[in-house]
Amino acid sequence: MLGDNKQYLVANRMRRIMEEYDFRTLGALVNRVNQLPGLKEKVIDAMTTNETFWFRDSAPFDALRDVVLPRLVLEEKRTSLRIWSAACSSGQEPYSISMVIEEFKMRNPGALMRDPEIVATDISMSMLTNAKQAEYDSLSVSRGLSDARRRQFFDELPQSRYRLKRSIIQRVNFRQLNLKDSYSSLGRFDIVFCRNVLIYFAADLKIDILQRMRAAMNPESCLILGASESLPAALGDKYKLERVSPHTSVYRS
């Protein structure tokens, strides 16, 4: 599953769990991971990188606002959209997407007949539980979020906490999913965000995930990767995906 250069992460992140359960080896932990209540969830949380913030790497969100949405909605006249945020962690990415959609709708009234659906998936149930609450502390809200967007899209709560407004929350549907599993239950998408997660996978699994994501995308759709990621040339040629511009990780068919 993991690339060779990521193997050290396993030992480092499993150390506390091994001490808690008195496992002497990683093999012992693996053998019991599906037998002991709660152990699998602890392993998933330990192995998941949950570092995230609002509008991370602003370029993809700028492209969504300035290129992708105008193309799909204004030029192609699509009346509704389905968007997938893969490995959504604590929710900042799908909610950032929802804010961009809200801004687009305000600037283009009536362009979308139906509200877009954002399907946000993650392997960690604890992260999904937190994301569904749509509440964040002042530190989390300050990371990548402008004061203008905070005032527009959040309600301030007691104890320096903030909750997203219903208009932003209601279009996001959170679901648990391991990217190694089938995507057939998700349906098809016009836009797929898969950012800063494929770097943790071995090359063959990365290609498999990208191929299955492409199969879940509608014709004339967009795939958005992380800022430091790129689509293997062979896959781009096979699926006729090209960069929106030379300096972005946004691909369109």
C-alpha cells in the first residue's frame, strides 16, 4: 500500500498503540487488528495525516472559480454538478469547495438549476464525525480563511468557536471510504478533488486509484490533484486529460 520511502511512518505511528496493547511486533498488531474492539479505528487514525486548512494551495480553488465552474455551467449549461472530495479529513476542503460554489451562485444567479452535491469521503470515521459537526475553533478558522469569508460563511459561537452556515453545510454529504475499495456506490462526478493523498501510496496503487477515479468521472470533467502532484503521462494520454494551465494540477477531459 505505502511506497517504500513511507514505510518508516508505520513504525513511528504504531509505536504508541503497540505500547498500549503490549504488542511486541507490528506483525502481532496486524494479526489482532480486526479482533479487538476499537483497535482498527485507532490504527486508521494513527496512520491518517489530518493536517489541513481552508483553501489549501489556493490555485485549485482559483481554477475552480475562474475556469472549471464557468466552463461546466456557463459554457456547457450543466444545470447541476456532482463533486467528490477524496480524503477530506476534518472537512476544510469540501467546505472550501462549497464556499466557492456559493460565491459562484451569487455572481451568476440562476445559472445552476439545482444545488451541486459535494460527496466528501475519508477512511477515518472520527474525522468524518468531526467534519459533520461543521464547528471549528479560532485557530482552525484562522488557517487559510480570510476575515471576509469568516464573516460571510460562519456564525460565531461561545468559547471562540465558529460554525459554518447551513447554506454551506447542506450541500456536503460525508461518507466513509477507503480509496483501495470500490467507488461504484458513489456514482459519477463532474469534478474530483484528490489532493495530497496519493503521495503516500506506492506507484502501482496510485495508478490503480487514478484509473478508477477516471472511471467514476463524467465526460468533459475535471480532476484536481495536489500542488506537488502530477498525472502520469500515460494516464493523461489514455484518458485524454490535459492540464488547464502549465502551472496547475487541474486536469480536464
